[in-house]
Amino acid sequence: MSLLLTLGGALACEVAPAPGTLPSKPPVSGDAGDAKAQETPEAVQALAVFEATLREEATSAPNGLKPVERLGKLLFFDRRLSEPMGQACAVCHGPEVGWTGPSLLINLTGSVYEGAVRGRFGNRKPPSSAYATQAPILHRTAPGEATFVGGNFWDGRATGEELGNPAADQAQGPFLNPVEQNNPSEAAVVAKVCGGPYGDLFRAVWGANICGDVPRAYDDIARSIAAYEASREVNAFSSKYDAFLAGRARLSPQERWGRELFEGKAHCDKCHPSQRGPGGEPPLFTDYTFENLGVPRNLLNPWYWQLQFNPDGPFWIDPGLGGFLQTRQDYAPFARANLGKVKVPTLRNVDKRPFPGFTKAYMHNGSFKSLESVVHFYNTRDVLPACLGSASGAPGVDCWPLPEVGLNINTQSVGDLGLSPQEEQALVAFMRTLSDGYSH
């Protein structure tokens, strides 16, 4: 534990860029042999959706989306917008899995996705792009407090201060990130959009002269993606739980029990509110705050061996929100108090999957591979001893691995919930009612 505390407290160390960031001096791309035409099933599906959306755009009734939302959808599924082409937003944010990582093989291992250039990986798993546009601009919860709310990305660095919307700020990052879409400049992205098959729609939405103003055009590309991410196609609010709140569905006895535990003994609703808002708004199942839950490292992430971008190698520690705050003079005094904290994700679509045997990855680094294991970790993290070698036993059965960051761990509402195995199962059953696409 002392080693983790020491490494976790070293905020002054150089931290390699997380997905969506651009280093001050971008690394030089490899030769043409490093490039790939990413013909993964996810990329092929993204291309199919892109082409279908183009055909849809030619019709008079394009799926009920507003023009700016249709434009954002085309951008979201367009795999031409990387260098080399192949990396659409949807390759990492698939609708069939709740707008997060759609690859079974990747989710089973490191859970981070390869960028447009072969062999380049980020250091965190893709968060869901659904229900993210409601996040407020990053700010302290109260004067004198070191706690923060809002922003996008796991570490909140897409604050929303630039474009007035954290989701729009976030949409600008991957285009220029060398471990993601790897475009050399904003101008390169704008040229692809303006000269592409939906350039006329881009000009119709944002003005005939938009392509002559690269900074403004780049901002409006991001705003378009955020508009699509805010649409009812992405934020469907169509789960069984939504139908239950509307009086159109009944929860099973186990699901009702799970809801009672969620809002009571398990303390889940402290960070994942499950009640309607003051104006009757459907619950978002996140309060957009940040927590360190004591999650262990996921050493299957290729980031640990990607020395070009991560000179710390296997000793790299994810600083979370604290790492971002350290880069801001106004927020730096609060960095240590937020070391290891990451964004509280929405639980909507938390178990959405294309087929029952599909594996999803959980937590910011994908270290857990089932919803059951997450609930069991929340329940017993502080009950089981630390795994300290091969003789310790099986993680989650006899012990838990050490946390990646030993500071600022939430010990008030997580760690020793006293839940029985049946109560854990009931919680999982309730959270499975949060997947969009429910029909009865």
C-alpha cells in the first residue's frame, strides 16, 4: 500500500496523454507501414451506419433528427475522419452496447481501444457517450470545497468552458489525439468534412462560408456531434425502468427488491440518483461528480508497455481528476484531494449488450468484466484482505487487489455494505432494467 501511496501522490510526474488529449509536442507518426485500414467488425459496422445515414439524408424524412443532429450522426459514424481512415467515433462508442466499447475481445482484456495507427492505445476504456450532454460545466460544488462536478472524459478535462458544453469540448479531443484519430491539425479535419459527401449539409447548418473559417468550423463540428449525442436517438430514455415510472411496466419481485436496496442499504443512489428531477425529468443515474472507489489496475492494458507515449511504463499510475486539476493554476491547490477520482458514470445501459454472452468491461480501466463482480467489489472491498501474491487466493473470493491510488478512497458508501449474495443478485437485476430498447 505504501508504494501505491507514494506513486499516487507524485502529481509532479509526467503523465502521458489520456484518450482525447493532445501532448504539447505531438509524436511523429511512423512510416506508412504503421498505418492500418481498420477493418474490424466495429469499423465495418460504423461504415455501414455511415452509408445508411447518407442514404437517409437524401430522403425527406431522415429518422426524425434535426439537421444539426443528422450532421452530428454522420460525423459520429464517419470512419474517414481519422488518419489513416478507419477510426470513427462509433468504433469505440457502439450503440448496441450502450454507446461504449463494442468489441468482445477487447473488453475481455485491456478494454482500451486501438487508434487509427496500428499499435497505439489509450489508457482508459471508452466511457458511454449517451446521457453525457447533460453534464454541467466543470466547477467546484461549493466555495471552499475541494469536490468537483461536471465536465466530460473520465478525468473531467473536457470542462465545457470553451464551447459551453462539456460534450462538445470532448468531441474535439479524439480527432487530434495521436493515440486515437491522429489527424495532424484542425484544418485537416475541416477539409475532410467540407470536401466530403455531407459538406453541403455542413454548410447548410452552419452557414455558406463556414469552411473558410477553420477554428469556427472545427468548433461547429464538435457542436454537431454533441447535438447528435443529445438527441433522442442516443438518449432514448426507453428502458424498462422508464416504462415502470410511466406506469407502463411492472418490475419483478427481484427487481423491486433491487430497487429498494439501490435506494437504501446499498447507497447506490447517493451517486446514481434514481428518482425523477424536480421538473419531472427522468433520472440520469449519475450526479456527474468524481469518486475514487479503490479500483485495482488493469495490467492487460497495452498502455503500460507503450513507452513512446508512456515513459513510466508499468509504473504508470492514473491520477484521474487530480492529474487534470494539476494542469490548471486555479485548480492546482485541489489536485491532491482529487487524486485517483474519476467521473461517476451513468448507470443507464450499464448492462446493455448485443447478446447474453457478450462481455462488457466496467470501471474507468475495464478491470471488472461483469456487473456481478462490480457489485461484489462494492460490497466486500473492505471485508476481504488484500491480494499480496500467488498464495493470497482468488481475487473477489479470498482477497481483492490493492487499489491503483490509495488516497481519497470512498469508504463511506462503498466497501462494506453487508449485502447477502441474494441481495447482490437483486441489485444486478434492478440495474438490468436500465437498458434502452425495452419492449413489452
